[in-house]
Amino acid sequence: MIKLFRNTRKQLLTENKFTKYLFYALGEIILVVIGILIALQINNWNNRRIEKEEEKKSYRNIKRQIEDDRDELTKEKALNNYLSATYKYANKIIRAQDYTKSDSLALMAMGLSQYSDFNSSGTIYETLVNSGNLKLLKNDEITSLIQKLETTYIRTNKLENIHWEIIINELSPALRGVVNYDAFKAVKPEKLFEVEMQNIFVESIYLTSAKDSVYSKALREIDTIIKRINTELGTVKD
């Protein structure tokens, strides 16, 4: 093709058809420009296609992580609710001063050492920023929701840390010499009915209630993010 153009130009110059040569040269330049523009357009289209695929890949990774978080949260929420119900029953026994249930109360007091402990699959937003993939996500609402979710995770972890501190600083000293851990029996049952032990149960009741509220909030936020991601991926089901 290039050889054909060269020969045509040479023929026109040889025949002194300068005007025709100018028109021909202009047409040739226009064809070259059009070719370049088409090549650029194809390249831009290909780059956009690659970016879109990378964006979808990021959305799928985020979705997979928060689905794992949802499973973990659901499990920890169930444990937290079970423990909360146990603490309320124990407080009821203490209020009634029902010494016939001393051994049951001893078991429940030992159960205060258990607590729900949610661990997220990772810091999604921070990972996106550090990897440079944040700029791939075109939906600002989703990135904002992810930030909001991670703030909720931080609140969850703070409550869990408080719970752990109660176990270490208050529960352990209160149960030492009061309950036989090996026999699961109350050695000094009267201590289980005193206000110090009751206060630990009450603290745990309020704490598990607060944790349940935050767990529920996180689960709602996860469901919202998944719906938004499904929309981006075009996988919304009727």
C-alpha cells in the first residue's frame, strides 16, 4: 500500500500535475490522520475495557470479603445473644437470692469468660488505597459505604476489647476461690449472690446489648454494599 502511494506521487510529479499532487498529498495526510485517530480510539476502548474488567474484579473481591465477614458476624451475633440471655437469667437468680441454683449460677459465672469476638477478613478500604485499586472503583457510593462499614467494625472491636478487659480485670479476681473450676461447683456460693458479682453480670448484659446493636448495624451495611455491587456487576436477581 505504501509502495502504491509512493509510485502515484512520483507519477504525478513526473507528469507535472502539481495541483493534483497537492490534492493527493492532502488526501493521503487525511487518511493517515484518520488511521491514527482510529488506532487511538481502539487503544482507548481497549484500555477502558481492561479498566472495567479490573473494576469488576475489585468489586468481586470486596463482595467475597464482606460475605465472609457476614458469615462470621452472624455466628458471633448468635453467640453474643446466647450469652446475653444467660447473663439475664443469672441476674434473675441473684435478684431472687435463690440459693438452690448456686451451682447453676457458678456455671453461668464461669461462662462470663466467654465472649463474642468478631475478626473481619481485612481492612478493605485501606487495602484498596495502598494497592492503588481505589481509583478503579467509579461508584463513589460504594467506597463511601465501605468506609462506613469499617468504622462500624472499629466500634465492634472496641466493645469486644472492653468485654475482654472486664473478664481480666473484674471477673477473674471475683471468681478466684469462689468457684472450683475443676468440679464446676460453687465453693463460696454466698459470694455469687453479692453485689460485686451481680454488677459484673449487669455490665455484661449492657455490653452484649450494645454489641448486638453494632453487629446488626454492620450486617445491614454489608447487605447494602452487596446490593450496590450486584448492580455494578449486573447480577441483581429478581
